[in-house]
Amino acid sequence: MSGPIARVIVAGGSIGGLSAALWLREAGCGVEVYERSRTPLEGQGAGIVLNPATIRWFAEHGGDDAGQIGVSARFVRYLDRDGQVAAELSHSYRFTSYDTLYRRLLAAFGIERYHLGEDVIAGQVDGATASVHFASGKTRDGDLVVWADGIGSVGRRELVAQAQPRYAGYVAWRGTVSPGDLSDATRAALEGAITYCVLPHSHAITYPIPIAGGLMVNWLWYRNVEPGDAMDTLLTDSAGQRRQVSVPAGAVAERQIGDLRAAASQHLPAPLVNVVHRTAQPFLQAVFDVEVPRMAFERQCLIGDAAFAARPHAAAGSAKAAEDGYRLGRTMHDAGGDVPSALARWEPPQLDLGRRVLARSREAGDRAQFDGTWKIGDPLPYGLYELGDTIMAPT
């Protein structure tokens, strides 16, 4: 039996890393995935708007399709400040949860070559060998290192140190709540829709997501926060630790949760007030832009948020990471495992895609949070390659 066309090390075992690992393995590569977390990555996020790119692996392998992985919403519904329907557009979006997608990707890849508790702290290329070094002192060699380690990427810091995350000027408060914990009026207001509320220099969203055994209501509320003391206070968790990007569920200081609920009562329509107040453990993420001038470096490459971290408003982050991995697998197969040749062909279109998604998401965020030009009834700026390619007809 012939060996693999290339030995690939994937640093980062989230959705982008697993997607890349699956497509690279199908291309004939031997793939090992290393994830710094000591436990599986469940509970790392909440809702994801599905795009065909995100679930291409399942669609092409006779497995789960969008109807099994996600739930649908028939409308984009805008609520006014009084909680009344101000506009309603017919659309067919599908939504899933991070946990659902992650579990299915991990099951498809398998745990034999998925290594938890392995913190990759550096990469190195020496001729035809690409190596990674771990915090434990171990080293692993391969032919290609794929950095899929997210917005705080070690690989990006090493390879393009000038490409620093840039704070967008606002944060996303997030959470999930069971429909059974909401009032009848709230359930009726949100039913069958992705719901938006456009406020002065702010906006809020809800949509349904699947969990094991049922559904949850996922919500986000974008609020402007000045950098400096206000941001430092907000990102300081209940143990007094100043987080860099996000404060996870269960770690947000009680005073911040109290302030959030008070602000919801003051600014949001009644259905969204009910959603925020009934969420036991809200969490928050500061919104950043990240852009790199290059994604390929000899025998190393950056994918997903390690290369381009776009604001969430285009609903394309997971799709972009999955697409990076899919295209990398295709080019590695076509190049017969010739890593430099594959990366040279792979990089230009992925750079172009990352730049376009970043620009569209930045424009949408600025319209909503600063310019005041996102109006009630506007179509959503969702899409990967173009507006509207996220829409998936219900099955």
C-alpha cells in the first residue's frame, strides 16, 4: 500500500481545523489534528447560520444534510421598539449550533488522530520538513502545517506579526434560552423567523438553533463600547481575570449581567427583554477585524479566523473556514502532494475571498453600529461568495 501524498499537521481542532482535516485526508494526506483544549470543544459558541460550504462534507458523502444538521426559519422579521412587527421578508435560512456541527465533524474525522491537550506554540520549516513545537516540549514533523487556531493564532503571530486584530468598537452579548422558559407572547413574536431589532447605534438578533433533544433560542445584542477602562471592566471575568477577546458562559461577572439586563429593559422591545432576562448565563465577545496580506508561507498556511476574522454580520465565518479547508484539500490532491505548488495555487483565491467577506461584514457592522444606515426591512448581508448564497431551501 502506498503512503500518504503528504504528512499534514493541523494546529487547531475547531470547525475550520476539522473541515480541513477531512478534505486533506480525502485528498490522500496523512493528517494529525492538535487542539490545545484538554476537553472537546463543546460550549464554545452558540448559533451558526448555515451555508452550503459549511456542510459540503456531509452533502458529498451521503451523510447528514441541512435538514438534519439545522433548523429553518421562513421569515426575516423586524421588530420595532414596541415589539410590533415592523417588516417581514420571506426567506429560507437554516441555523445550527456550534456544538451540533462540531460533534458531527469530529465523528466524521474520528478521535484516533485528534489530539486534545496539545498546545502548539511554534512552527518551523527546514527544507522539505515542516515542524511544530508544543508547550510540553515535544516536536512533530510533517510536510505541511495548517494553522487553524483562530483569532488568537500562534501561526499568524509568527508568520505575519504585523497583522494584529483590530477592535471594531463594539461587543456582542450572546446567549441561548429554552423556548419553554419564555412567555407565550415572546414565543409567538419569534416563531418561524430570524428576528432583528434595529436600534440607534445597536442591533439585536434571535434565531432558533438545534440542541440534543430539542431547540433553543439563540440571541445576540451588539453594543458599542469604547476601548480603555470600559472595555477592561467588561472583559474582566468573575475571577478577576482580564480576558483578551471573550468571556465565556458562566464566567461573566454578576455585576455585568445585572447591567446587561437593566439595559435590555431600557432599550429592547418586550420579547427581547424576556429573552435576555431568562438567559441564565449570557456571555460576550468583543468584535474584531483581522486581515493578512498572505496565507501561504513555504510549507505553512493560515486558514479561517487565523487568516481573516470577519465581523459576524455576513454570517460567513464558519463557511469561510470550511471553504479554505475544502479548497486546500482539492489543490493538494491536484498537485499530488507537492506542497509548495499546491499552496501557490490555493492562496490567491482564498485571499480574495477573505478580503471580500471582511469588507462586506465591516460595511454591515458600520451601517448598524455607527452610520445608522441599516434600516428596518433591509435584506440581510448574508453570504460567502455573494449575497444570498447562504439561503438554503427547507427540506
